[in-house]
Amino acid sequence: MSTATLTIDLNAAVANWRALDAMSESETAAVVKADAYGLGADKLGRALARAGARTFFVAVAEEGAALRQALGPGPAILVFSGHMPGDADMIGDLDLIPMINSLDQMIRHVEALPGHPFGIQLDTGMNRLGMEPHEWSALCDIALAQDPVLIMSHLACADMPDHEMNARQLRTFHELTDGLDVARSLSNTGGILMGPDYHFDLTRPGIGLFGGHPYTKARPVVTLDIPVIQCRDLEPGETVGYANGYTADRPTRIATINAGYADGILRAMGPRTGLWADGTILPIAGRISMDLIGVDVTALGQDPKSLQLLGDDQGIDILANAADTIGYEVLTALGARYTRRYLTA
Ligand SMILES: *Cc1c(COP(=O)(O)O)cnc(C)c1O
């Protein structure tokens, strides 16, 4: 077998969810949009539901429908994009809860599915999703008469706890929701770490479940082992890969491994990234190709069977920094070609 193996430690994700849950008095949900950040919403959803998670968030109704098939009846599944045209059957039949973002969505929802649960999403400054304060004040009484299950907003700068935007959004959220008899939610992972003022009734961690910044104390969840296909010796002056991206300056042993940018290993990370074997980091030699990467394994003194890109020695944020991006993008880019292994207790 020559495809790389992506190992996802469900126990670690559950442990991270429990640790985040222990940081607040609130209920802790789980955000599993984009197939749980690329790691498998069905497997993660079931593991977290077994661990006690009762509320899940997804981006769109289609993701909610797939998650409902995996979880069965019971857990609440809330949809950030709200109620879009064509969603009514999925929302109704599969018992999804749209987070209503606008007057239009509110009308669509109560007309198509009168009496069906919904939540409200408010914009407190991010200007991405949710009702603006003036829209909310016009709609508030009508919406509250229909018993929304939750009112939420989203923080733009929660991974920068000192940013003044956080306090500003918190103040606005209070102004829009204080005194209403409805459960409230404001915090993603970063918001949980900012402390009780931000917790309200329900928290919504996503990246923290998978060991990503800003929850750097989390247990790593993802391991990526890539098989070596071939090793060869280079004389000084010989080159490796497209555009002769690497030139040997000494006798060099190069291993060619079977994964590339088509598997989500971002080309931009190449010059600043190494792979691990036996506690040794080995630099990438030359450009990352679509399906192949050259690695300088000279320091190892022997030919490895496989090299590790992600694991205990090197987490998603190290790769993200090397590619000038964020751990979220590293995770969601992980490709479809890997052999996926899920570790359970
Ligand atoms: C993605 C998302 C979350 C989870 O954010 P993390 O930073 O991954 O914890 C929470 N709420 C909303 C609205 C989101 O879009």
C-alpha cells in the first residue's frame, strides 16, 4: 500500500472536548462544519455524542442532513447558514435547527415550517452572518413570540484575547440580548479561553477539539505518515524535482514520499518544513509536487519506510506557520486520498 495514512485519534478529540467543557459552567457544543474540519464529521460526531455532547453545529443544511444520518435522533443539529431556499425538506425531515440570519430567512422559515425550532444569529460587528442590531430591534418581538431555542453571535478576534474588538462585541451582545428569556451563545474556542464573561449558556468550540491554536494545550489529534517509495544517492551538484528546486552540496540521500499538494500539503510550506523519523527532522528537498515530495534523509543514516508530516513532533500550527496560514486551513486541506484510521478506546 502506497497511500499515506491519516490517523485521527478520537480519544484525543474527546479529551479535548471534555477539557474545554470543564473550563466553563455552560453546555459545550461541538462545531463539526466542513466534515469536522476535514477529519470526518460522522466519526467525530458519534464519538463526541457518546462522550456527552448534545448540540452540534454545521455550516449548511446538507452537512446537517449527513450528520443526522450518522448520529440518529436525539442530538440537536444547528445550521449556521440558517434557512436557505430549498432547505425546508432537510430541516423538517431531519430535524435540523436553522440559525436565522435575516428577516427574509425568518419569513421563509415560519411559512415553510410553522412551529419548527429555530435559533437567531446576530451580527455584533464581524459583518459576516446574522441580523444587524436595527434589523433585530424591528424583528425581536415577532421572533421571540415564536420561541427561538438560541440566540448567538460570533467573535471576529477571539484568537487575539487582547484585541479591543472582543470587549466591543461582548458589550453589543449584551445590549441586544440582556433580559430576554432565551439561551445565548457567543464563544468559539478562543472565546472559551477568554473566561466566564464570554461563556453564556452554550459554547461552540471547533478547532480546539483538534488541537489547534489558540487551544495549544490540547492533545494532538492528527497523525500523517507518508510511505517512502524510493531512495537514491546524489552527488554534489545534482538537483531534485521541478525547476531544479534543490541542489545537493554534499553526498546526499534523497527519499521520495507518496503525497503532495493534491493531498493538501501546501506548496508554500516546502522551504520551511521537514518530516520526522526516529526523532529526527529531515528537510524537504526541492518543490512539493502534486503526488510526491523529495526529502533529505542523509542525517538518518538508513532508509526509512515512511516519514511523518503531522504527529506529536509536529502539529498543525507548525505546518500552518511554515505556509503562512492557519491550522484550520491545514486541516481542511487534508486530501481525500489518504487511508484514514480512527483510533478509539
Ligand atoms: C467555525 C465557527 C465556530 C468554531 O470556531 P473555532 O475557532 O474553530 O472554535 C464557532 N462559531 C461559528 C459561528 C463558526 O463559524
